[in-house]
Amino acid sequence: MKRKLLAAAGVAALAAALLTGCSSGSSAQPAASCTNKIRVKDAPQVSVWAWYPSFEEVVDLFNDTHKDVQVCWTNAGQGNDEYTKFSTAIEAGSGAPDVIMLESEVLSSFSIRKALVDLTKYGADDVKSNYSEGAWKDVSSGAAVYAIPVDGGPMGMLYRKDILDKYGIAVPTTWDEFATAAQKLKDAGAPGVLADFPTNGRAYNQALFAQAGSVPFVYDNAKPTEIGIKVNDQGAKDVLSYWEKLVDKKLVAVDDAFTADYNTKLVDGSYAIYVAAAWGPGYLGGLSDADPNAVWKAAPVPQWDPANPVQINWGGSTFAVTSQAKDAKLSAEVAKEIFGTEDAWKIGIEKAALFPLWKPILESAYFRDLKYPFFGGQQINKDVFLPAASGYTGFTFSPFQNYAYDQLTEQLYAMVQGQKDSGAALDDLQASLEKYAKEQGFTLQ
């Protein structure tokens, strides 16, 4: 059901029947469901759905410093749980919040259904300079801007220095060196492997392809029923062939990401390297049963061509204004301002392990020089993630990205099970997405 709701994107999704009631005049709001306390009782309220850790403190800070508007916050579920509820509200024409936290990868899936407000008419350009080119591209489609960036996932490499040192392995800076390190670790008889290649990595796997120049989708909301699909381009094929060889030689694991077993292996030495987003350090630090003798460090993500480095991103979140917002202008102000102060971002960084996309804090000495005890006091932002963020140029997602990710996962699983090679897996993915797009009413470019 989740897939069907989120994938409904073509001509059928544009039909009037689906969009009935999705107007700014809707009065069905979850006003009585505030998790937080309202500080100014007679001020207008803007309802917000979000699942950030420690977000109530951010909401309280906003409400304490704003007399003209108050945020009424609800955690409606994380990721697809929230998206399913939002999709139900879209179809019903009521029940959506004014402002909603959405991952950047699903913005097109909802904007094509007329469920999000184009924020250019509500001052989006006034805050554009507060974000990098890549962060802004991720929330834009053509001239339209459908959300305000919040946090991102520029990628780096977290590694067990103690394990690499034990086996005399240099920290890899290129993917060729990464493969050599994987072989050397195996040849030394180490109990673990260098890293994991999760077939359910979704945005992670897509980012790896993008680093080699893959551009899987061409899409612009100005032409909502046209799409270009090339998921089996040369960049994707080169990268997947590389990982296929590592898998076949058993130099990397193929464990599903974010399972209990995977979490254990991240911290018990089963993987010497974790290619991670900027939120990875916080994720690692929150896991239990960590090896007390582990020595963790961070380094830049390996490159295909070190003379021409390409930075990549694994996920990011935004605040969008829904088409059911009571007051779109006021809701846009909340979307722009709730994470628009240093105090709010210090909560997000220190208590929620978020990586900020708001440049006043992103480029501050405070964030640049922050020392992380988990990494022995290393300034991982300065060393790794700030350069990665500044070099990221953005990515174009499809309006049925969840479906595309599900199909990618199926094909990668078939590859690691030996049912097909990497080239066939991507060719089959291309065929399945073209078929799906046509079924949904898209014209292929």
C-alpha cells in the first residue's frame, strides 16, 4: 500500500478526483494533537509533522521567541509511516498538517500530486543564499522551490584505525586502494571484512553511482508527465561492476543495512570501514555493544579520480508547506525560520546529530572546529564533512523514487545471489522503470 500511494505519480495522479480538497482553504487540521506546549495562546498556530530527535526543544525555542505564530508539533511517524498518512490525507482532501518534514528524495513524488506549495511566491529566494547550490537544487524543480533544506548527508568514510593498523593497511583514498585494502585484509586472515555492500542501501547505492557520473533521471515539474530514465548508464555500470567483483571474491559483506545484525557488525569489528553520511557518526555513537577498544577515525570518501574529486550525498530532510495549509504564507515563515537560528541548530547538532545545511551555522567556527569524543577528539566536520558538503552539486530524483529504490534493491539482491550479473541487473532495472513510467502515463524523453 505504501508503495502504491507514493508511486501514484503520472496522469492518474494529476486527475481532479485525486486532488479534490487539496487547497489552502482546507480546515481539517490536527489542531488538538500538539505534542508541545503552546506558549502564546491567542497566536495563530501552524501544525507541523516531523520526526527529528530532540525536536520538541527546537519547537519550544521557536514558540518562546515568536509571539505572532506558534508551532503545534506532532510526530506522525518516521519516513514511510509519515508519508503513508500524508498520502491518505491527500486523497481525502483533509487531515494534512500545514508544514511537513519530507526527505528530499520524495519531494517530487508529492509535488506532482499538487500536495506541496511552491515557495517562490512566499519568499524562498530571500533565504536561498543561506544554502549551498546542491542543497537548493535538491528542493527545487525547474523554477519552483518545494521545500526549505534542513539537514543533509554529505558522505565520508568512517574507519577502524586499530584494525587497519593491525594489518598494515593504509587508509584508502581511491576505490582502487579500497579494493586492494579489502584483499589485503582477507589475505591476512582477519575475522571480518573491509566493508558492507547493502543491497537495500537505496540512496546510498544511488550516491555511489552518482559519484562516477551516473545521472539516472531527468525531470522537471514544469513538464510533469515527461521523464528521462537512464539508470543503466555507464557510470552506474562501472560502479556496480566494481562492487560485483568485491562481492564475488567475498571481500565485502552483503548484509542488509539497519538491521539489528548490521548494527552489531558496525561496532564489533566485523566491518573495518563504514562508508557513511554525515549523520553516520551520530548513528554509530548511539549503538550499543560497541567494542571498547575500538579506535574510530573519519576520512574523505574514496574517489575514482583523485585529481577530479566528486562529492556525494546520502539523504537529507526538508520542511515543505502542504497544499492544505490554512495560511500558506505563515506556514512558509515557519518552514524558513524554525531551523533558522544558531540556538536551534546547536540543539540539532549536539542532541540530534544533524548535519546542518543552513550556512550561517554550517560555516561557523563553532561547527567547523567541533571535536567528537567518539573519534578521539577529531574535528570530523573540518576534516571530512564540510568539504564534502561544499562540493556536492545536487541530484535529480524521479517522481516515483520509492518505487525506483524498491526495484533497485530487487535487482541488487538478484546480483549478489548470483542470479544475474551487474550489467543485466541494471538493464533489467531500466526496463522495469520504463515500463512502470509508461503505465503511470509518463512520456519517456
